[in-house]
Amino acid sequence: MVAKKKIAVLGGGTGSLASVWALTTLPDWQDKYDITVYQMGWRLGGKGASGRNAAHGQRIEEHGLHVWAGFYDNAFRMIRKVYEEWDIQPDNPIQDWTDAFKPQSHVIVEEFIKGQWEHWQVDWPPAPGEPGDDEDNATDVWGYILKILDWLVDYLADSDLYDGKADEYGGASGIWAALKGAGAIAASYLPGVLRRFDPTQLIRAARDFARELDRDVFQHKRTEHIRLIALLEMIFKEVDEEFGEQLDDNKVARRLYYLMDMSLGTIKGLLLDGVIFRGWDSIDFWEWRAWMKRWGVSDYTLDGVLARGVYDYVFGYPNGNTHYARSGAGTAIHGALRLVFTYRGAMFYYMQAGMGDIIFSPLYEVLKARGVKFKFFHKVKNLGLDGQGELIDRITIEQQATLKPGLTEYDPLVKVKGFPSWPSTPLFDQLVEGNTLQQQGVNLESNWTAWQGVSEFDLVKGVDFDEVLLGIPCTSFPHIAKELMEASEPFDQMVRGIQSTQTQAVQLWIDQDAISIGAPDRPVVATAYVDPINTWADMTHLLKREVWPATGPEPKFVAYFCGPMEDALHIPGFEDHDFPRRELERVKQTAVTWLTGHTGHIWNKCGTPTNPAGLNWDLLHGPGQGIQKMESQYFRANIDPSERYILSVPGSVQLRLKARGSDFKNLIVAGDWVYTSLSAGCIECCAMSGLHAAEAISGEQFYISDRGYDSWKQEDDQV
């Protein structure tokens, strides 16, 4: 009988858990694997963890604003199957994944025009299917070019600027003669031939011409691409000549200009840079905005709201510096096209409780029922190599707390209105050190804590583990994986080349409803507003999941805010135990300043007679008066190494490791810092990396939407 392979899973974030979930779907997994998850602190979820605060109405407290995109097919497929298997109790208000997620397609991006902010409201139409459906909704680069052209045809046809003119297309033989002539009419002559046609007719011709080309891009002729580009350039020239002087005063023309300018530059670059042949990574050493400018996109567009929105969506500001936006061109374009053109059902989905409740409670309970072991309060201190530098042979663990006598394992969940939830602090009554931890206010999720744990020990290869699944973010590796960085140049380059940013989050509970404070009359996700707290969402739907005391009024409106957080001038060593308090205070002061000057635009009835642009503090739910009420709101500074948001800066994708791409034979990696077809900081990339990791461990193939590479093949996966 072959001994089971012992797998030590370090970190309980989405990447790790997705891998464990996939492995444990194999019919014979318990005969092959013995899986233990080691988790710092008291809860799972990593940057997606949330908690319930019993002292404040069991309110939901998040790391930030978590909204799932409708193109997260791998993540949704996993969670749909988890809900099918989960033993959901009758008193749980969420009985199915469709109860857990609700469509959210009302989006606002904020334009700053002529010294004033304007709402650009977009209602994304429903799309066929549901996220997580089995057929792959992604496509190749040429497929996205065709989708852009289809979208432009519809956008121009619906535009008030060209009302009714699209119906005049009717084949337009002159366009076809120019485009399809076998060399008889060179691209340089196209403007003369096509000048009499309207942009709505020309964009249809461009779309139809592109669809006539072979689906195999290697059968295309360069002249065909040149003709398509020439036609698109002419369309944009027509738009520019007709409306270019009106952009600041005509929002319909301005928004068409943005979309046409960005679409033309994107298509032109994807064709002429050979991305349709070489893939997204081939241009990822370019900064996205610089690449767009290279292909003719105007400064007006690149300084506009859509460009800002791209960076805000991915916190694309290294070290939180909002004056220094950076994103690799291939990753930015691919991610934006996935978001816009491959969502199913709705553009976004609101979770109907905290992310910990909706994602990590069912995942934990399903995996535990399958036989996976969880070790909470186990903090990884160091990964040690064998003498040859080829294998992880020991893992140093700090045990942060011990269970009381009679308890064999920590029970991490509490019931809130029938829903299994993670508390915002440990369940102290299960811990020997519980009273001390509670009285001292120890944060077991912070590396800056003065608490040194109760013991330290080594997990040993061959005894406690055979393979290591490393799901802790690479931002922690300078602290826990120095030996690996010193032994492997690719590993070291990956750690040093991937950049990140701190983030900050603010949650407000308000005693008036949306109409009373002048908020949008429908729940909204809004972005591209004033830095650094540039994104917010109406999360009032979560109030029904909280338990506010019956002795007083309940809040009526909830808003979550988030954005990048600039690094402190000096980030001290972990011996400076007061650093987290100072950084949290910085978030509070940033929030006060921001809300004092910028709330009136998003909620136009929330101010005071003396400051209509600010927030009337007395609207906030909580004790006290005026600004004292801010003390009852929730603030978070995500400053720990593992909490930093992973960025996709130019040149960093090529440095990312694949699932089994390190120089260490028994090390598999998972997380949003690992190489996937998207390679960006999001739940979908975590899920994809987890599936790749499961393939690398098992040699079995799992279904992965937008796969990217074959990780089940046991070969050198180095990027």
C-alpha cells in the first residue's frame, strides 16, 4: 500500500482553498493525500476575510469593498459546486448560490470636467448565461477585436449623435470595393473613396470586413489589417472633426470620443504589435497608458475618466502613490476586455452577506466534512531548505494560542441570523490565553503585535509533510522565505519584481435612507472619484444580515469606501508595535478630510448649510454628537505584508512563477501573485492559480476557463 502524500497548505486564502477544493473532488483523494491547512489567526480568507462585530450589532467588517465580476467563471464554478454540497441548515436565509449573489449592473464613473465632477451612469445590459457555466466564455485576441467592433456598431447606432443614420448602411458597395479589392485600391486611397459615408455605416463595414477574414489569424494578410486600421482611423477622424471642439461641453460626444479613441488605439496596437499572434504577455513590458499613446490615443482620453477607472479598478498605484499609475499593457487590456465582453448574467454581483460568510464559511465546512484538517493560530515563521537547496525540509511555526483542555480543535464560526459567520475577533472562550489576549487587545493577524505566541516548533519533511502548497502572498516572503530567495534567482526576482500597494477601507452606517441623503435611488458601485478613497458602493442590502439592538434606531444606509493607501515614509520593523495604531489613525484622518470635502457630490443632501460639500456627521449611526460619531464607524489599514494588494506592473508578469515553477521540487504555489492567463490581483486569478496548483500536485486535469497553460503535465513550468 502506497503511503499517503502529506500536503502542508500554508495560508487559508482563496488560492490555497481553491486548490484544496479541487484536489478533494478527486474520487480517491483520501487514499492519496493527507491535507492540513495552517492558518495564522482565527479565520480563513486572506485579503477576502470578513468578520462579525458582536459589540456593534453583529455588523459585517471587511478588508475592503468586495464585489465579484460576472466573468469570474472559475471562482463562480467552484462556489456553485460548494453550495451544492454544503449541508445548509433550514434556518440559514441563504439556501442556494443564487441567494448568495445578486446581480449588480448599475455603475457610475466620475468625470472631472471644467473644474466640476459629473456622474457617468452606466447600466450594463444582462448577458446570456450565469457566471460559472461550463462552456468557456473567453476568447483569443482576434476574438476580442471582433467583440470591440460589434460593440462599437451598437454604440454608434444607439447614439443620439447619429440617430437613425445606421439604417442607411444597406451594404454600401463602395466600402466593400475599397476594402476587398485585391490590391487594386491601396489603403492610402481609402479616405477618398469612403468620405461620403457616415461613421455608423463605416463602423458596420469595418465590423463586417473583419468578420470576413479567416478565424485563423495566421491566414491573415498584412494588407488586410492595414485596410481595417485605415477605415477605423477614418471613422475616428470623422468623429473628431465633427465633435472635437465640443468635448468639454457635450458629454455624449465626449464619451463617444473616449470610446472610439481607446478602441482604435487598442485594435491598432493588437494588430501591428503582433499581439494576435504572440499573446498578451508580449506587450506586458509596456506601461498600459504609454502603449496606448504609442498607438495614437490622445492625451485627452488618457487623462480622462476611463483611463483613471482602469487603474482605480486594480488599485494600480505602486506603494499607494496615486500620482504614479502603473499597469502592464497586456494584463490591463486583457482584464478590461474580460470584464466588459465576457461577463454572464450581470457585470457585477453583490454578495448577500460578508465575503467570509458567503465564500469562506461554506468552503470551510465543505472541506472539513471531506476530511481536510485545519490548524488555526499557526503562524509560518520560516521555510527552510535541505542541504542541497532543492527541497523544503522544515517549516517553522509559531503557535499563537492553545486550546483549552478537552478541546481537540478550534471551532471558528458563530451563527448570526442562521448564517455561519467568522467573528471579528477570536472566540476567546476556547483558548487558554483567551482572557489575556482579549484584555490586551492582541491582534493575532498583525506581524507588528507584541504577542510572541506560546511556542515555536518545526514541521519536518517526511514526518509532517511531503509537499508544501504555499498560498501566503509573495509580499511576505522577505520575512518567511529568505532561504528560498537566496537559493533561487527566479524566486528572488519574482519577489523583488512584483510590486504591491497598501489599501484602506472605510465603512459608514447612516441613520437616513438613500433618498434622504441624496444618494442614487438604486444601489450603485462608483469609481474614478477623488483619490485616495476613489471607489465606493451602496451596501445597504447587508443591513438585513446584521443584528442591531431593538432598544434604538437601526441604521438605514450603509456605504463602503476603499482605495490605495500611500506607504508611510518609513515602514518600521515588526518590533515597532505601535505602528498599526498610527496607520489606522492615518486612515481615520484621511477619511475625515475626504468626507469633509467630497461627500456632497455623491450624496447631494448629506451636507450642512455651512458645508454642503461635506458630510453632516450627525447622520452617522452611533453614540455621541458630530464628529464623535466617526469613532463608531469601521476603518481598516491593510498594511501587513500579506494584506498588500498585488499589482501587475510592467514587466512583472514574466517574473511570476507558475504553480510548480519554482526551483524547489516539493513546492507548489497558489495565489493572485502566481502566473495565470490573467495574472492580476482578483479572486478569479486566485481560483485559477488554485486549480493549476491542484493539477501540478495530482497530475490530473481540471476544467479551467481561459486556461492559459497545461499545468497537469508534469514538466518544467517555469515562466
